[in-house]
Amino acid sequence: MKTNNLFFIICLMASLSLSFVSCESGDTTRPVINLIEPAEGEVLSIGEEVHFEMELSDNEMLKEYKVEIHDNFDGHSHDEATRAANEPVPFFFEKTWDVSGKKNASIHHHEIVIPADATPGDYHVEVFCTDAAGNEAFIVRNVELR
């Protein structure tokens, strides 16, 4: 009798653990980013808006994308303490947009504006895309502000 009870408990625990595993999403596929504009090496004009265009896709569902633009003046030493006191402050941009509920998204906007007082030079445009399962993809483009 004890053996039957023990066998029953083991079978019950095994079936419960299998049901929990089967309920998990299992989505480990990262979204796909096709960044069309700005192109690698493109010169962006200070005081003007950036033409931003891309296609996003995911095997299940997208969640959001983020664009970050930051300087590449010092080889990515983002430590402000190493900047000289008289060195100009570079342009920095960061914004996140919601694309929830879509498997594919065509993005085209002119929401990013480079201020007239932005410091010219080399910059990175980074685009991050996260899907509903939390998988993230990113792409980086080298651009110049002039």
C-alpha cells in the first residue's frame, strides 16, 4: 500500500512539473531589425531632423523599440570624470516607442531632431528591439554629425 501511495505521489509530481513546463512560452527567438535609415557612415545635419526608417519583425509578438544616439569621441569611455572641463558636451538622445500587439512593424518618422548646439563629430545610433517574451536584438550604426 505504501508503495502504491509513493508511486502515485511521484506520478502526480511528474505530471504537474510537465504541465508547468508546457505552459512556458519557450520563445527564445530574437526579433529582427532591418534599419534602412540612417545608413552606416551617413552624415546627419546639426539643427535638422533625422529621417528614421526600419522594419521590425518577430516570430510571435513585438513589444517595443528604443533608439539611442551617443557620441563616439573617446572610444566609448563613457566616464564623465575623464572629460575636460572645457570640452563641449556631446548630443545625446534616447527614446522608447511601443509596438505591442504586432508581429511586424514598418517604422518611418522624423521625431529625432538634432539641436542646433550639438557638438559635431562621430556618433553611434543604436536601435534595440524587444519582443513580448523579453528577447532583445540590437543594431549599431556609425554616423557623423555636421
